[in-house]
Amino acid sequence: YNEYDLLARDRKYHKFSIKLSDLPLAKITNSNYGLIKVLLDTNNRMIGASIMAPNATEVAISLLPFIKERLPIGSITPFNYPSDSVLSAIKQFVQDSK
């Protein structure tokens, strides 16, 4: 979903944005440009995301299973590929926003 879809369906959601410069991987690869916006339902399940970044494919691949399966943010665990930093940052942002 995107925000327009959710508003048209009158679904409750919350969102947050993460600057790529906040991710450890971005610091390593010197990729400081970009933004990830994540949409969560009322049960903190990931239901959508917008990615504006040079390495958007890598970020999208890491988010896709959570959006497709509507998994709760709390179920994010470390993965063995570089996008782990994206998932870890999302989990931390959600926990900090409570």
C-alpha cells in the first residue's frame, strides 16, 4: 500500500522516515543520499514502504518479505546479508517511537 491507498480505504496507519545517512551500511559505502518511508498498521505490521535512494533495490529486497507477509516489526531478526542494517534501523526506529 501507499498512503493514498490507505486514506482511500479509511485504514489507520502510522509512518516514519529513516534517512539513509542514519544506517551503518550507508556510512560504510558513503551513500548518504536517500530516504526510506515505512507504513505500519495499528499492530506494527509493515504494510508499505517508499524508497528514494540510489541503492533502492537492496533496500526493497530486504523489506519485501515483511510487507508481503505483513509481519510485525518485532519479528525482524538479523539476516546474513548487508541489508540487515536497514532492517535493524527500522526495528530501532519503531521501538524508539513508542
